[in-house]
Amino acid sequence: MTALHLVPVGAARPGEAARPLHALARISFGPVPLDFHRLAAEFPAVHSGLALAGDADLEVRLACTGPAELRAVAAALQRSGAARVRIELVLRSLDPGPPPIRPVS
């Protein structure tokens, strides 16, 4: 049996836990917009965010130590007044560039 590695696991910084579980949180604001900077300060799993116009108001990139931290961040987003939080796991990261050359069978 092999394990599924969702994204390449980089080395953790000294003193920090590895964060192999990457996800995107797409958030629709409730009556009051969420404070992204407060979220980033409170949760080390928050790596970056995008303000959006469309179905979601905010997209937050998360890098979690595991499923428990991901659940905790999702629950905190709901408690902070989000009307809707949708979590999507990142299976792999895609970088622009030439496509990989595959041998012909």
C-alpha cells in the first residue's frame, strides 16, 4: 500500500511543524466581512489570500499540519461570521512551463 502525497512536502523551518496538507478555503462573507489579517495572525496555517468578485468573496490558501488543524481552521472561519465556507484539498501544484516529455511506448 502506498500513501498519497497531496503536494510535495518541503522541509519545515527550524522550530515549525511540517505542513503537508494543503487546501483552499473559499469564503462568502456574512453581514460583516472577515478580517484576513486577523485570521493570518491567529492561524499559522493561513499562507495567502485573494479578494474575489463572484461566488466567493475571499479565497485563502491553507497549509495544515493535518486534518485536525484543517477542521479547526474551517470551524473558526464559520464562527467568525462567514456565510459559507467551502474547503477544497490541493492534490498537486501545477507550474507553468514546458510539458513533461513522456516516453512513447
